Amino acid sequence: MTRAGWRAWALACALGACALARSADLKMATDPTPSVPAATSTASGPLTAPPEHRRPPDQTFLTFPEWFLVHSPAEYARYLASGERVSAFPLFAHIAQFWQAYAAVTHEVSRFPFNGGYHLMICVIGTSTTVEYSLKGIYEHTIGRLAEATVSGHAQVPEERFAAAYAQRYVDFIRVDPWYLFDFGAELKTLWSDAPTSGPNLTRRWERRFLLTTELLAKSGYGQLIKLGTQSIYDAPKPVTAVVLTAMPPRDAAHPDFVVLQSAGPQVLATIPRYEGFTTYSRWLAANRVDFREIAGNDGDVLVSLLVPSAWRPAAGERVLFEQPILTATDRKRSVVALPIAQLGALLRGVDRQPGLQVEHVYDF
């Protein structure tokens, strides 16, 4: 998870920028191109990450609140696509889950030196999210619910179908790119060009059109502000993570961003993508019986979230930091597990063998 965009966002919020324009991002790099060249060499001593690739051990925990602001919009997008009543989406409960998660990871990182800048950033984006979700929740429970009631059978109007498609496009984007680079202006043009302005259920349709137009205009303007602030203040963070592995994985054209830096006997020092790509590459390595010895210079704990049935219980030795119900799927929950880095591969292999279990995210440093 990169910090540059979040820090710029925090700065803008602190200066009084519109909180309603806040939207989630968990990948804030301004340059997605790996900065480490493909170069292989051998080493006689123990392998470890170069200094420029080392990151503090608390960051695997502190990235969860940031990533929750991707998990939450993803749940919202799935909910909209289901055709359920929009006014029933539990925005206020999502606020509670964000702060519950932050409290849990704050307790966990208390053994590390206090990371004041990171905590400030999380508090600012959390406050911004709380304001946005609260205002949206109040609107949906009043004006939105009244307009929703004018549609017989709760059938989706064209604007609601657009909202579901737009929400999913947005989530797909922010999994790998900065939120402020998303083209909200293009979405606004699509709303007004593709959805007809006449037809049945006009009360609901124009109410949704007003809400979507307001949101897209606000986020477009705020995104431009954050883009300018980020590019002028912060350097682009490294989009790759250095890892020490127990073995060399087989060549795979589907994973071209695996870059070997050094090897020493069976062990390999390499870089793999950060953010969403870290989860993808971690599962690929685990499936090939390759385990981790170090991630970003750390050999302690790493955080993983799993989506599991509500009755699921962790295996012996697995330390669950906290759990959260999936609010729109009552038979599922999010289980956030902290485990030694050396055991990460075994956990990922075990999850893939169990029906009903899903790796949601591996939280890079």
C-alpha cells in the first residue's frame, strides 16, 4: 500500500477540502512500472532485502484500515449489482467496522515504535470516510428511501444499473491504481448520454441522477486536487516488494513481474508487485511450494484476511486478530489472521484446498 496519495489526501482534508469527495484507494503509486531491473547474481551469505526495499514491521498491520476502504466499496458494488434496495446498505455499520479494525491493529502495533505520521493519516481518512458515509446514509434513509418507494416492486431504474456498473469499474480500478486517476468525468458523460432522461419512474430516476451527478462532479474535482498535490509533494513509492524465498519458482508467462535479484543455494531474493499484485503473486508462489523467508526485510508476522463461513474456526496455531461479519452476506465473515511470514505459504495452500474459504488479501508492508 502506498502512502503518498493518502498523505496528500490527509493534507487536503486537514485544510478543509470537501470530505464528501473522499473515495477509497489502496494503491497510491504514481508510477506502476517496476523500478528494479531484471538482474540475477549469486551470493554466498544469507539473503536479505537491500536497504531501499526494507519497510517497518508495523506496516503490514496498519495497511488494513487503508485496504478496508477498498473492501467496503467492493461490498457496496456487489450489493448494487444484486438489485437489493440501495437504502438498506449498512453504511453506518461499515463506519463501525473501520474503527473496530483500526483499534485492533493499533493494539497490535503497540509493541513497535509509534508511527505518528501513519496513524495521523489513518485518522484523517477514517474521519473523512465517517463523514461521507454518514451523510450518504442520512440521505439514503430519507430522500433516497422516499424516492425508492415510488418504484413498484423495487425494480432497478436505468440510473441504478449505471450506478452498479460504475461502482464495479471503480473498485476494479482502485485495486491497482490511485483513486484520483479514475476518470469520474467519463462516468458522468456516460450517465447522461447512455441512460435516457424519459420513461417510467421519473421521480426515482431523477433523484438517482441528481445524487450520481453530485458525487461524480465532487470526486472529479477533488481527484484533480489530490493528483496535483501528490505529484508536487511526494515521490513515487516503490511499486515492488523484495522477498526472500525458499526456492526458485518455475517460469510462468502469467507472472512476468517476478524479478530475481540474487540467489544463494536454493534461496532466492526477488521482487514481486505490491498492493493487489502481492496477493496474486503470493498465491502463485505458494501453489508452487515456494515459501517466504522474508518480506521487505521482515521475518516476523504478516497479516492476511480470509473470507470464510460464519461458523469457521481457525486451525491450531493460527492467531486471529479480529473478525467482521460481511454485512450483506450474513453467512460469511472476514477473519483477519496474523502469522509468521515463514508460514504464509502453508496458510495460502491450505485455504485453496478448503471449499468455502477465500483469501481476500495479503497485507504487504
